[in-house]
Amino acid sequence: MKNQKLYTLFIFACAGLLMTAYTGCKKYDNPPPVFEDLKDLSTIQRKILIISIDGLTGSELKNVAPTNIVALQKTGKYSYDVLNSAVATDASGWASLLKGVTYGKHQISKNSFDRDLTATTGDFEDALNTYRNIFDFVSEFKSVKTAVITPWLPLRGYLTNTDFSPIVNTDLAVKDSTVNIIANQTQIGALIVNFKDVEAAGANGGFVASNANYKNAIIKADEYVGNITKALVARKNYAKEDWLVIVTTNHGGSSDAPEKGFVVLSNPSIKQQEVKKTGYNAPYFGSFYAQATPGNKSTDLFDVGLTNSITVQMDTKFGNQDYYPTFLGKSTGLSGGDITGWTWNHYGDEWYVTIGGTANGGYGKYQLAATVAPGTAWHTLTMVINTTVNGQNVPTARTLRLYMDGNPVSDVRDVLDRKSLSTPAMFKLGNIVRGNPSALATFYAANLEYFNIALDDATIKANYKLKDLTKHPNYANLVGYWPMNEGALSVLNNSIAGGTSLNLANDYAWTNFSDAFPAGSLVDATATGVSIIPTTSDVAANALYWMKIKILPAYDFEGNPFLNKFEIEFLK
């Protein structure tokens, strides 16, 4: 095109000279010179190949370590801890991956890829901001062909702005079609490839490597990745192309219980490095509306009922010592002496636990205070509700006891007369009582643990600072563990496979504590240098960065094009 333009300029210039000769001595202003670079056809062109293995968790990818993905890591930046949006359904994960923004902005959760109704007006037209996908940008700014190869009809139906979109129904067909396009389409420059069998296998037996179906599906998907990358290297023009291969997932685990994902960004010039967050972070709850609640909206989480025994433990650092805030629990509101459920409270400089069973025919408010003041330093707070039942599963005894930093800070109190603590109220972390100036909790939280048994004194003492909970003697009874060290976005991930995440909302804030973190926190000593917190939205950001498509402020991206931190490795 540029050569044609230059040739056209040349013709007009010649015509201009003839006109000058014809008109004799009449003077005309000399026009400014026009310079336009000729396109160097030997220039290496940057291209992208994105492969999503839906449902593959970062942790199980690390455990299985499949051959071809590991090989890509040797020439790439990678992470096993990619964070999801607060809503991470199949469609939401793909929208985040393609658009470079989280659910909070794109608001897509359903397979239609239509925006959800807004929480404020119930009108999806309200304050509508359309976030474009990767192919929109590539089609506008680059002269390359695009392709999407997926067996998932909703994704194929959404990405209609591609040059190639073959109809395939299996992962095998996805692989074959991708290899065919790579081998035969010389102008192809941006591909999105999607495998679904891993997610389907995880739904049948669990998203863990101990599930043979899941592990075998991972290995097969990895085989397909190897077939595709081999075809890529075999392209006739490969020497004049500069491909970035991104292998990732729309989310780890299932849509109902999403887990951390993974990402590999590979190019022959990139040096091997696992990108990580440095330092220690914890969420700060400092407003009336800052809360974390179950991501699946479950009302069963932390429900003690009539016969259950539980141990709940959390590292806490209070920011004030005022009045009567309630900061953790699963309970109805306290009305006079009526309450059903359990709550943790911070009264003045005292830590209290309040329980009651009013709605279930039991007595109401009972409060037990710790004998040690928590002050404003980090402390590990532990609550044990121990229930004894007879052969007919009828409770014969129920006690409550509190601990701080592994030591008992209360007597053992009989609470059998409170009867069942069951309530449909949702579990909440944060300011549970809102709008009352005397009930504002300001605190940091970390390492929330929930055991479905009552731990004894010796076990609590010996393990309250344990960094690797897989070494806990009662690890099999640990059904919830939220380290709360993500440092970004709004999801507190449950480290127990298949467990429920907690979603932060409203005026929370992530705070970096450097070395001043709780004793039981596991901080990666190998995480040095630039701090990177990978998210699903980073895929779009890095794809556009690699294609040299400038990410303008108007695009409102949340994804981090973190490859730009390593340009010294691949810029030539």
C-alpha cells in the first residue's frame, strides 16, 4: 500500500513539473515535502496464539506438570496463581480473558454473553460501557487473519468477528482444525483455541489430579498443545513471524466453585520465570459496608446447627478499640436478647463471642469474653464449639471456649440450652451491623480456618502458627481455609479443593504489610524483584501489548500487560 502511495505521489509530481513548464514564469508556493516510509517486507511480524484449557486449576497443573506446557514455561513467564473475578462462570471468565476487564465492568455471567442487569437500576442499558474484545482491536489495527476454534457454541456465537470459525464438537477436532489453519493460512495472525474436556472431566470426580479422569484429560490437552505448537514452528514463514503463545484457562475448577487458574506466556526470546506477588497483603475492613460473603451465596457455610462441632480460627489486627462492632459470624441481628447463630465482636478492647438459638426454641444472647485484650497487634483468635451426642444423635453436651495465640482465654462454658444455632443468615466477614457509628469495626484479617470438629487445647497450641496446613494433624477436617493474601481483586480463595470462595465488596482495601504479617502466614521467600499479581484479564492486555496495539486510557483496561517489565529479554 505504501509503495502504491509513493508511486502515486511520483506521478503527481511529474504532472506538476509539466504544468510548471507549460505556464512559463508564473510563480507558485513550493509545497512542503511529503515523506512516507516504505514498508520493509522483511520485518518480523508479531502474532498471538491463545489456548485456553477450561477448568484447569493452577495447583493441579503444577502437580501434573504435563510435558508440553512445562516446555513452554522454559521460554516464558508463568503463574500457577491467576486470580478470578468475583463472578467466574464459564462466560464471565471468557469475557475477562477477552476484554481485559473483570466482571465488575463487563458484567457478563451467562452463556448468552449479554450483560447482567445492573444492581442499581435493574436496567442493563444504564451507564452502558461496551468493552471490546481482542479480535475487535486486532481487526482494526492489524492486517492479519483471525480464528477462533472452540467446541463451545456460546463462545463461537459470541466471537463472530473472526475470519475463521470452524464448526467443531470435540477437543480432538479443535486440535485438528487448529493445526490445519496454522499450516495452510499464511496470513493468520491471531488465534484463540479452546479445549473443554478437562472441565468436563473435573465435573466427574473432582478438579484434582487424584481423579484419574481429570489427570488424563490434562495430559491429553497437553498433547494437543504440543501438536499445535509443533505445527506453529513448522510454518513456512515462521522465521519472519514472532509468535507469543499464551496457554491459560477461563477459570480453574468449575463455574460453581472456581479456583485459581494459570497462565504461560511463551516466546523463544523470553527467559523462564514464575511471576509472583512479593510481600504480604491483607484486606482492610474500615467502613460500614466492607464485607466478604460466600461466592456461591451459600447459607450453609459455617452453620453449626444442633449437633455439629466446629473450630473457627482467624488472624486479626484491630485498627481501633471503640464501642461494639460485630466483625465475623453467621447470625441473625441482635434484638434485645434475641439472636440465633454466632458472632465475633470487638467491645472496647475486648474480644467477645455471642451465640444464641432464639429462633429454634433455645435461649437467646450468651456472651463470652476473652480475658486477654487484643490491642492493635496481630493475634490468632480461635473459637471452639464442642458438641457431644448420644447414640440417637441427640446432643447431651455443648460447650464454648475461646483462645488467643494458642492459649485458652476463657473458661469452658456450657451452651447446650441455646439449642440449635441454625439460621438462614449468610456467613459474613466484615462489618455486619451497618450504619451505627458505635458499631464500626476497623480491622485486618488473614488465615481464616474452619474445621468441622472441635480441636483440643494441645492441638490448637501446637498448630496456631502452622504455615503449611497440609501438615496439620486434622487437615482432613479442614473444610475451609482462606489465607486472604491475594493482594488484588475481590475474591478470597479457599485453598481447600472445591471449597467456597469469599467475595469482598464495597469499601475494602488491600494493604501491604511487608514483613509485619501474622506468624501463621505462608510468605514465598522466592518471590523477589518486580511484584506481579496475575489475573485472567491480563491475557487480553498482554496479547495487545505483544501485537503492538496501544492500550489507550479510553479502553478502561484492568489487565496488566506485565510483559512490558521484561522487554530487555525480547526487544531486538
